[in-house]
Amino acid sequence: MVDVPTRWYNIVADLPVPLPPLIDPLGFDEDSRIQLLVRILPSRLIDEEYTLSRYLEIPEEVRAAYRKVGRPTPLIRAEGLEKAIGVYGRVRIYYKFEGALPTGSHKINTAIPQVYYAKLDGAREVATETGAGQWGLAVATAAAILGMKATIFMTRSSYHSKRQRRLLMQLLGATVHPSPSTVTEAGRRALKENPDHPGSLGLAITEAVEYVLSGEARRYVAGSVLESVLTHQTVIGMEVLQQLPEEPDYMVACVGGGSNMGGFTYPALGMKLRGEGFEKTRFVAAEAAAVPRLSKGEYRYDGLDTGLVLPLAKMYTLGKDYVPPPIHAAGLRYHGAAPSLSLLRKLGYIEARAYPQEDVYEAGRLFARSEGIIPAPESTHAIKAVIDIAKKAPRDTVIAFNLSGNGLLDTDAFEKIESRIVSGRLPEPD
Ligand SMILES: *Cc1c(COP(=O)(O)O)cnc(C)c1O
């Protein structure tokens, strides 16, 4: 029987070259962004962000909450998909199903420890931003489990279009503000300039940070990109090491900020780096053709957020001001990717492939009809990569991928793509 792992894995300990650190913007004359992070994040998260320890003990309270939400998640053989694409008997495909969690995605894996660490600091409330709402829902759930208050700044367009996720957050006891909101200076300023402002993730981050700084006993929590967040997500890959019946030739995941890919692959990739296994395994990142930061971006220092509220990170980026087209896999729209993932891509340990929306939609539909699971729009990118690899693969190839979420609350996105495919119209913005 697989149990919830006792430790997370920190790949920074095994990188072949040192990880370029977060830095302040050059010539910056205001408060240091690094110091700001230290003030707003839970203190134990800051410790984890900078640690060089290879393994981090998962606190017993966090393990208990992981069990409560349904960890370990299953690793499933995709025989239905193998048959549907005609590779059954030749290629074996496995998927780790993070969509089995009640919040519908892997994001709860880091929401739980971050909310717990905020509580250890004596905070009573956590605040954050959310776009489509997967992260906000994870934070609202973790706060409900751990007896904390949650305040979520949700981009205004999603506040209205992703009504179901917003209502779920509210049912769980979270306060959800459409961003720009009237509760922060930054929000009021944006509304004054444009009363119909649709909101942006960058602005929502600015609002959440201002909200945390302007009150007592509040902490900011972060959904992806930070090394500590990727470390928490390795709970996925530590379980996979116990569950895999054979060493895969490929491990595949979709990439937004990089947390589900890092979480799923790092424990295995770390063994490869240390020469302890997974020598032949190739690690493949699947991204949206509309946001191809790993395939076509530059590797350089860039802002973690549009507003430069947060520090700069060395990463593959399309530029912090890049405005991606309104694709439905909203979780893949981030302009950069986590520093460790970017470095591993630079060093050639991770390959990247980018796919257009219509192709991944077809892959998702095929998966639903052959496996009986509606995948999240983000996860369909991984499915598309897997199908492509499997169809060309030699006999006895083994592929494992991370199904980062289910798409049960994304039916509006599927509907929009479907109508576009039928009518040839462009999709509407979220
Ligand atoms: C947020 C999200 C992603 C993208 O974020 P990563 O940090 O790259 O994992 C992918 N899949 C789902 C289901 C998500 O909710």
C-alpha cells in the first residue's frame, strides 16, 4: 500500500550548476523586493525557498491534511487511450491523476503547507490572487481545513466568467473580491482610470500584496514558480516513485509556471542527476503554442510579475509584459517558468513541445472518450504530447504523464472551442 510520503524532494541540492538566485530590479530605489517577500510570505516558506537540503520533512499536520483531501492519488494505466490510438500491446501509458483531488487540481499540494506555515507565524488570514480560480479554490480549501481566513483577489473577467469556482470559494468561507477591487489603493486607482477594467493577474498580485501589508496577522501565499512551491509539489513524484511498475522512457507534464511538471518529474530527474536511475528517461514539457516560453522564450532575468512587486528571476520568459492570447487553458498563460525548470531546460535535461489549442482539445476529447475522465484544459497539452510520442514510439516504450487536473468546471471553455471549431469563429476572451 502506498502511503503519503514523509519527505519532499528539493532538486536545488542536485543541480549540476548553482541556481541563479532571485534578485532586485537593477537601479531600484524603492524598498527591496526580496525584503518584501520576506515580509509577506510565511517564514517557513522563505526558509524552504533558500534551503540546500535535498529532502524536507513534511510536517505531520500537512501529511494529515494531504490524507484528508485524498492523497495518495492513483497512478492509472491508460489502456483505453492505448487502444484508442492503436498502440495497445506496443506502448504502455500511465498517468498520475491529480484531478482526483476534491479541488480538481494539484494546487492543493502547496496550498496546504503554505496556509499551515502562515498559521505557525501566528497569522489568522492568507491572501492571494487567482485567475481562472484553481489556485483560489485550493487556498480556500486549505484555509477551511486548517481554520484560517482566506481573501482572494480574482481577476474581474474570471470573477464573472468562472462563476462556479468563485461560488465554491465563497461556500468554503473565503472572501472573494473582483480585481480591480475597492479594498486596495491599487484597485481603486485602476477603477478610477477605467471603471470597466477587466483585471489582470499582475494587478491582482499587487492588490493581494497591498492587502497583506495593510493589515495585521496576514500572509501572502504563492501558487507556482517559487522553488518552495515546486518542492511541495514533489509529493506527486515521491508517490510516483513508489507506484511506477517500470521505469518510463518518457515523463510528460504541462507547464504554466512549472509546479506540476517539477512536482511530477523532479524526484525521478534527481535520481538521474545523481546517477541512481532513470538514465534513459526523457523529460518532456508540454506548453501552449500561444505561450511558448520554454520553446521560444529567452533565458534571462525578468520580472516574476508585470507590476514588479515581486523580485526578478532568471528563467525562460516571453517578457513580463507579454499578453498571451485568450486561450482556455488559463493556467498555462504565465510568461515565464520556474528558475530550476528553466535551468534544467537550458542544460538539456528537459525538452519542450508547444501545441495549438485545437490540437490539444482533440486530444482531450479522445482521452475523455477512452478513459472516462474529463481532463483540465491545461492537462490536455500533456495528453497531446503523449499521443504524439506514443504513435511514433518503438515497441515496448513506456510513457508516464501527469494529469494535473480534471475539467469538470471548465465546460464553458470546451463549449467555446467546440463552437469555434464548428463555426470557424475566434474564441471569446475569458
Ligand atoms: C495551474 C494549473 C497548471 C499550470 O501550473 P503549473 O504551475 O505549471 O503546474 C496546470 N494544470 C492545472 C490543472 C492547473 O490548475
